[in-house]
Amino acid sequence: MKSKKLKKKARQTNTHVFLSMVNEKTRQSKRRLDSMRAEALRLVEDQGVEERIRKCMCQACYYGAARGYMVGHAFTRWKCVVCFAIHEHPNTRVPVLCTACASKHGLCSTCMADMDMKLRTKEYKRRTL
């Protein structure tokens, strides 16, 4: 008799624990989905356009950076692929172009894509050494 009561109590406890786990996971998924919707809205509406242009980043790099990247925290020397000037960057994820060259040519400093995401028809002749 006593063991039946204990088994029933254990089933109720397990059911309660299972339900609370499911509810907590559902809340976490809802928060993650809300975050994804907000990020998608920022991307579609290009809400950070002023800062993005100031940083010379295309939409893919600017909004993709919000997801985060693995970087080493060490000052890193790098060379701009257009003007060949040597610069320092505060981490190991260095840009491809310096800000001056990126803004002059309308390119993303991180990936070298066109800032307006338009394909170009004229070939760019870069300076050679």
C-alpha cells in the first residue's frame, strides 16, 4: 500500500519536473526567436545605417558582427590591400581595407564588398608597388 503511494508521488514529481523543464525550454526558445526577429527587422530596415556607413561596413558584415566572431585580443599589424599602408588593429580580426580607402571607393572595410551591394561593371586598377 505504501509503495503504491510512493510510486504515485514519484510519477507526479517526475511529471512536474518534466513540465517545468519543457516550460523553461519553451521560454528560452521564445526569447531566442524574439531576438532573431528583432535582428531580422534591424537588417531589413537597415536601422544602423549611419553607424554602418561611418564604420565602412556592408550590411552583411555589420549585422553579422552582432552575432560575434572569435578573435584574439592582441594588437595586430595589417596592411591595406589598396594603399599598402600598415595599420594596427585592437584584435586579430583585421579589416581588409583601411577606412580611408574603403570610404573613397565605397567598399566594405571588412570584406571588400560594395557598400550598396551592387555589382560593379568597371574593373578597379589598384596601385602597384
